[in-house]
Amino acid sequence: MLQIRHVTKSFPGVRALDDVSVEFAPGEVHAIVGENGAGKSTLIKIICGVYTPDDGEVLLNGARITLHTYKDALDRKINLVSQEIQIIPKSTVAENIMLDKLDRYLTHGRIDWKRINQDAARYATMVDLAVPVRQIVATLSAAQKQLIMIARALSSDARILVMDEPTSALTRHETENLLALLRRLKAEGVTVLFVSHKLEEVLAVADKVSVLRDGCLIGTRPIAGLTKAQIVQMMIGRDARTLDLGRLKVDAGHVALEARSICQAGRFHDVSFVLQRGEILGFYGLVGSGRTELAQILIGEARKDSGEVLINDKPTHIHSMADSLFKYRMGYVSENRKEKGLILSASIKTNVAITIWNRLRDRLGSIQLAAETTAARKLMHALEIRATGPSQVVGSLSGGNQQKVSIAKWLAAQCDILIIDEPTIGVDIGAKEYIHQLIWNLASREGKSIILISSDMPEIINVARRILVFKDFKIVGEVRNNGEEGAPVRGYEEVSQEIGQYLA
Ligand SMILES: Nc1ncnc2c1ncn2[C@@H]1O[C@H](COP(=O)(O)OP(=O)(O)OP(=O)(O)O)[C@@H](O)[C@H]1O
Ligand SMILES: [Mg+2]
């Protein structure tokens, strides 16, 4: 039994946890939910020895424990899968999985690599990671790295397994597999702490849920009989609204971007589509269906073998992200904000200003700091970024707030065409609504042309005006959605069924 009693933790300018008491029983999956910045990761880091509490105590099986480092937690069989991807890129899959106990494979000064690889393969299979264990991890996808981190936690036979948003980079299949694994661990008496913004997962796997808001524990409840709406109510202190974005007036005579017969060996064959000015075009499909890969070609980060990309009816020559941004005013908000897109050691304002340095530069070539701060402040307000101010270092923000900074950065760049890839993974429900509204406003008020890539069906149906359905690197269907002026109103069910037909 793990008990947290009256724990308080402050950082400069913020009380991240305020007198929090909660208990975790063996064989229980206990979800921890709350908005971005509510204190979830801080609580978890205290349980895992990464932070020490200012006040209060942690008890394990009735005895008070003091953890100074993560190693102390490991010794007590408390294991963390953190929100950030922590992996050694130049090492193999096996080394990364067995990282915490490589020393056990040392006999007479020699490391038994064969046994390491064998054992690692077992854990890789448990999490359904289909990569040879001798492969170097640097080039693997975010999902594969996430699975490696989970396999690593399993390899140390944790009695208390703590997972901070483990599914944010996973596909539906991988997620289902993970949830099944958690149920097995639970049956073995393991205590699982599970932080997630995906309440469907929480309802599917957890026995109990604890809700944090602004560092305070709002309550702990059994999941049985609880609805999603009730959890949201506890999280945000009001009922959730469903946003009706209305209709989008598109400048139908103007094509902002046209892709003509894009080919890339082994992947795309003759892919064409058109994005109109002021339109929000959805790219829907499962993770791995080619949506991000096509975006990479558009912005010059991946090579095409043939085909053309036209912007404002003119042929383009885009060989890099910089070309895309500065020559053609086309930006890309990366799906994978955990790994790239932000300088964690720099402030919010520096991160936001990176793409606008060209605009902010004064005649002498130095950056106008005041302008930088003003731009950052405006965006922080618009996106409700919770921070002490524009000077706060991005690395010290909560995960979801880091995500918002990464979106702010691209908004600041004032592109005409924006490709936004999975914008709401890891952000809370309130912020999700906000980001949807913001994308809508960019198109409807500022006439920006937007490609929205998402695997979240409600999101794409709510926000996109037209939806291209991707499967196996092909566009298999086009769905005219609500939002188009003059078009008949279509219900959610009708649109989602049509999308489903193309995917079948
Ligand atoms: N090392 C740190 N230095 C300064 N402030 C911090 C630090 N770690 C967390 N905070 C602040 O403490 C608060 C709680 O952050 P925490 O990371 O626990 O939130 P969270 O609930 O995990 O949010 P998210 O859903 O976005 O991951 C935030 O205001 C955050 O900025
Ligand atoms: Mg967090």
C-alpha cells in the first residue's frame, strides 16, 4: 500500500501541489487526471523520488519513506514511465530496455550480451514492439520509443508502476495492447498509477480516479458508475460545452496549394489534392497511413520522386522547412512535440520568437526584445498557457503547456498556409476546445488555409470543412463535411459512417 499524506510542493511562483493526500492499493489501476498544469506529473515525480516534497510524507506499507533520487524508488520497486521520452538514441533497443539492470548481466568483468538480448526480446514482445532488439533506437518512431520505455519499466519487475501519459504517442492498436497488459499486471497485484487526458482509456482500465485541479485534490472516486461528464466536471469545475463552430466561408475561386501527382518510391503513387484559400482541409486516417509523410514532402523535409506542388498557382521549389517558411509562408506544426520543435532550456518568448526573428529584427539587425515579449504575451493569453511569465523556461512547464508553446510558435510565424499535425494530443479538454476555436478563427477571420492532420474522428469532423481519408499512403476518399456554406447540414453519425466506409 502506497500512501501520500498532506504533500505540498512549490516551484518559484507556483504551488504545484497543495496538501494532497491519496492512497494506492495493490492490484489497483488508479488514474490521475486534471487539466494541464494541475500537478499530475509533480505528484508522480514525488512518488518516484525525482522531487522531494516541501511538506507531507510518503508511506510504503505503513512505513514512511524518503526518496532522494529515482534510484531510491527503483530499489523499492517503484518504476516510472515518464511523460518525456527518455531514451539513449545511440544504443540498441535491448540496451534501452535493460538499462536499469545492465549490471546484473556482468560476470567476471564481461557483459553477457546474448542473455541481455534474449531477455529484452521477451519484454519487447510483451509490449508488442516489432523491432529487432539489436537495432539502434535513434531512427525509431515516437510510438516505438514509448513502447521501449514501457518495456524498460516491465523489465524491473515493478510492484508500483507509474505511467505519465503512456499512450499519447501510441496507435489505437498499441493502446489496446497496453491496456490489456495493465489488466494482467493488476491481476498480479501490481499497483498501477495512470495519468491520461484520454478519459475513454481511464474509464476502460482504471478502478479509481483521483482528480487534481490547481494543485489540489478534488477527490478520489471509484470508476464504477462514474461517467465521463462527471470526471470532466470535477476537472474543470463546470460542465463541458460542445463547441459549434458554425460555417466557414471559403474563397472558392482561389487555390492556395495544389499537389499534383506526387510520387515517392514505395510510398506515394500519383497523389493529388487541392487546398482552397481560407479552407480547413482534414487529413484523416490511422497513424501510419501516410498523412504526416505527405506533409513532410510538402514542406520539403522529405523528397518526392516526381510530381509538383503549386502555391498560389505557381510551381514551387521547396527543399527545406526554411524554404517552406520564408519563401512560401507555409508552416508545419509538428505532431511530435515531445521530441522536436522546442528548445527546452530557453524561455517561452525565445521559443515563440524563433520563427519570427525575421520580422522582429530591427534595422540594426538585433532582436527587439520588447516586441518579442509582447508577441509571446499575446499568444500566451490566447492559448491560456499556464506559466509565471514569458521568461519561464519551457522545460519547467507542464507537458500540455509545452505543447501549447509549440503551437504558439507557429501561430507567431504568421504563415498563409499552416499544416497542423495532431494538435491536441496531450492537451486537456478545455485547451482542446480552445485550439479548435483558434484553428477555426485562423481560417475564418484571417483567411489562412489550413491542413489539419488528426486521428481523432470527433476533432476532424468538428473542425474540418472537407476531409481526405488516407489509407496505405493513398487518398481513398473525400468527404464533404459540415461547415461549407450553403451545403445541407449533415449529422456527426452520417459523416463518420461515410469516413468509415472508405476505411473499410
Ligand atoms: N521544475 C519545475 N520548475 C518550475 N515549475 C514547475 C516545474 N515542474 C512543474 N512546474 C509547474 O508546476 C505546475 C504543475 O505542473 P505539472 O507538470 O505537475 O502539471 P501536469 O498536471 O502534469 O500537467 P500536463 O497535463 O500539462 O502534463 C505547473 O504550473 C508547472 O509549470
Ligand atoms: Mg504532466
